Amino acid sequence: MNQLGRLRQLTKGTTDMKSSRNRRPLAVTAGLACALGIAAALTGVPVVSLAEGSAQAAALASETPVSEGHWLVTGEYTGGVLQRYWINPDGSIARGKLLHVVEGTSDYYAYATPDGPVVRGRWVDPSTGYIYFANNDGRLESAGWVVTGAYTNGALQRYWIDEDVHAAIPGYSSDGWDHYTMDEGYVARGAWTDPSTGYVYLANNDGLLAGTGWVVADSYGHGLQRYWVDPDSHACEPGFSDEGWAHYTTDAGYVLRGSVRTEHGLLIANNDGLLAEGVCSEGFSTTSALNGRETLYYFKRVNGHLYAQTGFFEASGAWRYAGDDGSVLRGKLSTSNGVLLADGSGRLADSLAQSEGMLVTDAFDGVLQRYYLVRAEDGHLYARTGLFEFDGDLYFGLSDQGYLARNCTITAEGGRYEADNDAKLTLVHAIAQRVPDATIGTVTWGNDHDYLNALVRLAEREGSKTDWFVTFDNELFRVVVLHRGDGGWQVEKTWNCVGATATYSGKWEVLHKRESNWYSETYDWFQNGNGPNAWSTDYIWGIRSEWSQNHERWVDSPYGSGYEDCAAIHGTGWAADHAPGKGNRGCCGLLNANAKWVYDNVDIGSTVYEFEYSQVNFF
């Protein structure tokens, strides 16, 4: 048998010690001179005596004794693929242990895997989960902080190498500084979610974890948010917690602000993340602590937590209705079914009337008014609006109030009517029929003086905080801009527009402006002023608690925080030959050049008066 065969025989059946968290490399005594001589003869690598050189002396003084033996590089055990092995003095291959190697003046560590080859690159010990990193010669990374892209295809990452095991240990550690090592071996940076627990760890670019307790930051990819970092796990733990104050941590790590719909109802928190259960009790509760406005809610307690009811529900023997934000309706709500009516305690018309038909009551306005109630498909009673016939007489229900027009003149469906005290209408004048233009780019009604003069009178009557007054006719799809000069209100601009399917008639005012309300981290909605929401002049605040469209942005508004869903005058991105119609969800869409004119000229605070031609009485 030759010497190489002898060496192979010596390495067969070698047993190794199991690894543990506090393991130390095994030291092999240098007394086996014969074996060392064989190894030196086989490899040509001289074996250095422990007594030689300053590196050896320093290594001898360390906690980890020097591993005696030598390197062998061969592919004979792996089908020709070269691997590096550490050969013990007895000729066996080192397996499953940390090696402290001294070569001349060089002193470093390596790790022999259970199969024999030493670690090169990245290797995870299946028995401990420790992650070892080594260069192509098997040299493990030095203890402490290591920043390198060698193990991630050039992408720089930060690693903490434990000084005892010379490997990265997954999990939390305060060594170096507070950090969390992920299963890849490098530390978490930014916001990272542990897939096994759902915990979210927050760290800066150096891997330093955020301090425990309340953290308010915009550094973790979700805008400015509030986080609660648990003092035990050093992470944000999704779910309910009373620590700090009653809050709910979302799966993204930040605490709920605003509201979220659940199977139990609406979970609500204020802008600081304080849940309703921190300030409210079960049942009816009136508070301004959640949205800054005095609001009536109805809460149910489920599994120890309060959820606001939404939609129709029964409480205290009466039907109620709460909007998407959980606020119980007190007053009136215009819907596609008509006007939903509620008294000051939130009781709906269902509680006052058992069937459809006429109802005279002061419950909804403080003075007697006449309503005509109809039952919708949802089973509830609504006040009918618009022009309709009942028992041979004509009536007109006001779209914003629900009650019937009385003792006034109204314009509806091409006619002018006088309404008596019983709300019965008499036709006094048939007015000209008006229809929308064929395209938004061609205005044919610029000389319709009766129409325009009616809007001048409207501006004189309603007024504006500025010298600008804008009207939006959501039936004829017309926008008129009026300016107040020395001679009073005068028409400045007349445009066609694209109207909206879900918007609100009435008197509003310009609240703020943005080059584009639509926002995305990955897409430019503004498009140099040519985008579908460019030059946005907002006049109705809307806050949505849940993200529903890919262009909504989170805002903190005077009415609360949430995803902005306002009504605005803005560009459409469409060409001039586009047809008018109700093509928007809630906004007034102009040609982009016209929208920019409004954006540049109409001041914040200016009146925007929205109406539908057949539903008003000023023409």
C-alpha cells in the first residue's frame, strides 16, 4: 500500500464530536512526529512547530488552541472537484470542528464540515444554525463587524461574526450594537419581517436596531409612521397591545392610525395610534379624541376589543346607520336611493314611519318639513328627490335636504315651477332645453347669456372668500370661471368637462392644490403636466381608511389621517375630441391646459359651486 492509500485508510470511519453553542476547537498534540512527517512528505507543506514564530506564540496564548496538522487540496474524494481538507497529525481528515490555523506569521480560523471539506463561501451548520463565511482558501471572516458583497453577488451586506464561534448567529444580539442577524447571515437593515414569527425588526443602514418603546420615523418605506418596539423581542409584534397605550400593530410593523375594516367591525385609532378602547366604552360613545371632531360611534366589544359598527344596524330599539368611518349618521346623507334621514340621536326615518308615503315631521330639521319616503332594495326608507308625481300632483324633493320644495320657485326638467305650502308644483314657464356638447374641446354655449347670467347671479348671492368663483355643472358637463372686478362678477372662462358618478352638489371652496394628487413610488402620474390627474385643485376633502387604488397617498388632514380620496378639478390626459359624460368617480376633469389655468389662477379659499342642471332652481 502506498502512502496516499495509507492516508485514505486512516481517514475512513473517523468520528467527530457534536457541535454546540459554546464549542471550542479541538487541539491535537504535536507528539505524533511520524504522522506529521508522512503528511509533510505527501503534500510538500512544511509543518510548523508550535514553538516557532510570534504568531504561534500568540495563538498558543489564545482561548482556542492551535490545530496541528496541515492542508490538503485534492479532488480525489469529490469526483475531481477540488476541495480543501485539514489533515490531523494522525493522517485523518478533520471533521465538524473549528480549526485554529497558524502558518508562519499568519494566524486565522477555518471550519471543517462534517463531510471533511472546510467551509469556503457560505455554509450553515445544520446542527446549530450557525452560518460560517470563508474565502476560497477556507479562511473564516474575522470576528466583529464585516461589510462585504462577497457572499451576495456583490451586493454589500453587513455581518456580525461572533468572537467565540467565528460564525454569524441568527437572531437578536447586543454585541457590537443591537442588531438582528437573519437566516442569510447578514443583519437586518430597514424593516424586516421574520417569516416564522411575523415580528418586524427596524434597523438603520448600519443594522442598528431602533430603540425600544415608541418610535416615529419615515425611514422604513411606509412614510412617516408610529411604531411600538417591544422591549423583550426588540421588534414590532403585530396585533393588540396595551404597552405604551392601547394600540394595534399592523403586519407592516407600524401601528394602526385611522381605521381598518375587520370581520367584527371597524377598528379605529387616532393619529397617535391610540385605539378607541383607550378612550371609549361599549355602546354609544361621543368623542373627538379619534378624529378631532365630535363624533358619535356605536361600539361592540369582541374578544376584549372595541369595534365600531358600520352600515345599517339596530341599537336601543331603533335602526341606525354609520358611515365607512364609523360615525353614526345624525342629519342627512345623499345617496343614489335618495336622502337617508336621521334625527339628533341617530334614529333613522324607519323609526318614525312604518311605510312609504308622505311624512311631515320636525325630527330632522328642527322645524316642520314634508318628505316623501320610498323604501329601497336594502329595506330602508329614504326621502325621494327630484321631480316626481304622486296622486296626480307634481312634487320636487331637494337633493341635499330630502324635504319637498315649498313656497318657492324651482327649475326642473326643462320647466320652472311654483311650489305651494303643501309642496304641490304648478308649471309657470317652460325653459329652453340644454344638452351637453359633443366634445370637451369645443364649447358651443359661450353665448348662452341666460345660462351664464344665472351663474353671475349665483356668484352674487353665494359669494366667495376670494375674487374667483367656479361653477361645475355635473349634468351639462360645463365649468364656468367668474372673476370679481370693479364691475362685479364677470364670466372669465367657459369650458366643457368630464363629470363624476359619485360626487356632492353644493357650495365648496378650494382647499389645496397639488401638481398631482395621485402618487406612486414606481410611476410618474404627473407626466410633466400631461398626466390623468395633473394640476389638481381640490375642493372636497375625502379620507379613506383603507388603501383601495394604486395611486392613493397617505395624508394627515384637518379631518383625520388616511388615504386621500378628495374631489378636485384636474386634468384628464384626454384629447379635445373626448366626449363629456360622467367618466370620473368623484372629480371634475378638464383638458390639461384648462386645469393648469385653474391651478395657476384660482386662489385657495375660492368658492366652487357644484350642481346638476335639472336639480336647481336658479336658471
